[in-house]
Amino acid sequence: MATNPYRPGPGLPPSVLAGREAALQEARLAADAVASGLGTAPLVYFGLRGVGKTVLIRAIARELERNRFFPLIIEAEKGRAFSRTFTEVVGQRIDDFAALGTQVGRGAKRLLGVLPTVSFDLPNETGSISLARAKIDENPNVKSLVDSLTELNAELSRARRPLLIAVDEAQEADLATLRAVLRVVHASMGTERAILGIFAGTPTLRAHLGRAHTYAERFSFSELTMLDTEDTRRALVVPAEQYDTQFTSEALERLVNVTSGYPYFVQLYGAYSWQTHQNHIIETRDVESAIPLVEEKLDAGFYRVRLDRLSPREVAYVMALGSLGPGIHGVSEVAARLGRSVRDVSSVRNRLIEKGMLYSPLPGAIAFSVPLFERFIERHRTELERVLVTEPYDRRKSNYRLAPGAPGKSLEPTLRPARAEFKARAKRLRNETQGRIVAESAALIREARDER
Ligand SMILES: Nc1ncnc2c1ncn2[C@@H]1O[C@H](COP(=O)(O)OP(=O)(O)OP(=O)(O)O)[C@@H](O)[C@H]1O
Ligand SMILES: [Mg+2]
């Protein structure tokens, strides 16, 4: 069988980048403005996990590099100083900088000098070498960083190579370093050395950039969403066509439906449906046999790893949110499902936001950061409820305590009424109408749309 033409996985470039023509066009216009010395506001792409942010910014960088831009793509990481990641990227490109001339090479080295680096002290002891770790996670002096990045940009501009700084997962970049980068980009506007800044990340990125610099108000924000029906079809059909393979129309519609147009799911369901096809035709039976395999894979990995990081209380919160159906919901609605006040559950909600599980698209509203998480919850509702019966939402009120002789830390309810009460509550939750959206959350959704 021919090679599988689908590319499921973080950052894996799809054979066709469907539905992103407008974003690519916007980047071309921005690049023209920069190259002609006008400058432009940085571009920001935000969206849920797996929606295609990384592949989009890499595609933009590749295209602009062919038009003389010098791209620096830096992916920020949770819990790691952004300045350190920045150093690594500049370090890896040092030969590319040097190839543009001595001055550019020197500029890059100076920049490396102000960023914290991994260095080791080698004491003068014969026979043994002990390596002491230098202070690698310190933030650099912001002023020196601003000065040397500005100088490097000036050298690149003399070599007629406009700088493109693309920061992926930018919501993880520490504010001090991010602020320095934004200052340099901002100051370059309206000069002949304008820098093109591109930032990509989860929906919390907007607020993060706002905290880093007031200039962020003027950035050009675009939300990357799921692909529409036509683009989903194209994302499925074009890769198969490269191997003279077609979908039956029924198989294609089933895939459009089951993927909901989420790019990662399009690749994943496409890849599994491909595996069983014969005679250059992908039929409904190929798709039907792929569905349980993909769900199993997603449930065991993509969704499960996120769920495993949650405490039982957090699980109760995500179950309540999931029971409200897809999309954005009011925080008061979720609290009501839990039989609590908004205030009671605010700390749990904040922890879920910190863990990257949820995000708040606007004040008073909450949603999953991972696409179709509510479907995962539905598939595993019974199992999840069992976890919660073992340790219900509010342990203080339930009088649960460790049963005498209970092994390890397992909590065994010793008070039956508490369990009965929780079960009744769980049953109420199940029975309530799934798709009901209260006026408040409907208004929130409208507002969110208007804002976009
Ligand atoms: N426009 C597109 N058309 C078809 N497939 C796409 C498109 N964009 C992304 N994909 C596919 O979706 C998957 C996820 O892409 P990518 O890693 O860029 O998403 P992401 O938004 O950066 O995710 P994360 O938030 O996890 O970093 C990859 O398998 C990629 O091939
Ligand atoms: Mg990514």
C-alpha cells in the first residue's frame, strides 16, 4: 500500500494547508509593508490545541525566507526561562548569521552574551572534573537585551535581510523577556529596519501579550478555528489524490462530520481510514472501522494525559462544564451544575486554567482549551462518576474519612448518606437536558462572536 499521506502530530506539516489562505495572504501583506520600510503591527494567531498554529507560522516563515527575511522561530516552554530558549535558537543559527558577514555574526554573538547561557565551571583538580551548573534560568538584563537585539537587527538590515521573529506557544514566554522583545519590535516600526513579529499560542495569549506591553492592543489578532466543510473536504481529498485515491461521497461526509473540521482530527481520522482502503477507494467501512481506533487513541493519549493531571474536584468541574455541551458557557452555569456558588468554585476553575485545561474567552465565561473534550467526557461519564463517588466534590461536607485498615491512601466512604446524596446529585446532572443554554451563556456567545 502507498505511503500514508496524512500527517497527524504536533507541528507535522500537512500535505495541504487547508483554509489558511487568508492568514497567509495577511502575512504576505505584512511582509511587503516591512520590506518597503512602512512596518506593520505584529500578527497574532491564537486557537485551541491542534488547530494548526505551529504549521501555519512555519509555513509563513518558510515562504518569507524565500523573500529574503531572516526567520527566528522560538517556541516558548512552560516552566523554562524564555531567554534561555531564545539563546538556544540564536546559538543554533550562529553560522547562518555569520554567513551574512562579520558584523552580523558579531551582532549575534553580542546578543548571546547578554542572554543567560548554560556554562560550566571546570575546577582545576587533577583526576576529577566536577561540573557546576551556572545560573541558567536567570532573566537577562532587559536593557542589554533590548540594545543588542536592536543592534543585531540593524546589522541584518544593512545586509538587506529583514528580521522575522516568530514566537510559538508565546503564552508561556516570561513577561520580562517578552516585554524586551516587544519593545524592540515596537521601536523598529516606522524605521527602515522594521521587524515582522508573529506570535502564536492558546487563547490566553491575548491577555498575556496585553500584560507584557500596552502596544499589544494594536496587534493584528486572528483566531484559528476549525476548518469549514469545504476546507475539511479539501484537507482530506487532496492528500489521497496524490496517490490516485478517491473517497466515496458517503465516506467523505462521514469524515467531515466526525472530525468537526479540527485539523488534527482531520489528519488522524484520515490516516486511520487510509490504512484499510483497497483499490484506490476509501469507503464508508474504512471510516467506520477507523472511528473506534481513533477514539481509543485519542482517549488514551490526547485527552487522557490532560485528565490525569486533575484532582477529583477538578474532574467534577470539567464534567459539569462538559455536561453543558460544546462551546463557551457561563461560569455561573457550571457552578449551578455543581450546586455551588461561582465563588465556591473559583479556585478550582483558576487551577484548571493554570493547567491549560480551560480558558476564559471573556469575563464570566469558560470553555475547554482542548477540542471536543465534552465528547470524551460523554464517552467516559460512568467511569468518571465512579472516581467522583470515591472522592466527591466537597469532601469537607461529606464527612468522608479513611476507613480503618484501608490500604494506602484510598478513601472509603464511611458515611452512607454522603454517598447517596452524591449519587442523587450525579443522577440529576445526567438527567438535565444536555443542549440547554441559558440566556446568559447565549449572550456571552453572541458577545464573543461580535468581538471577533
Ligand atoms: N490547515 C490545515 N489543514 C490540514 N491539516 C492541518 C492544518 N493545520 C494543521 N493541520 C494538522 O493538524 C495537526 C496539528 O497542527 P499544529 O501542531 O500546527 O497545531 P497547533 O495549533 O500548533 O497545536 P498545539 O496547540 O498543540 O501546539 C497536525 O497534524 C497538522 O498536520
Ligand atoms: Mg503548536
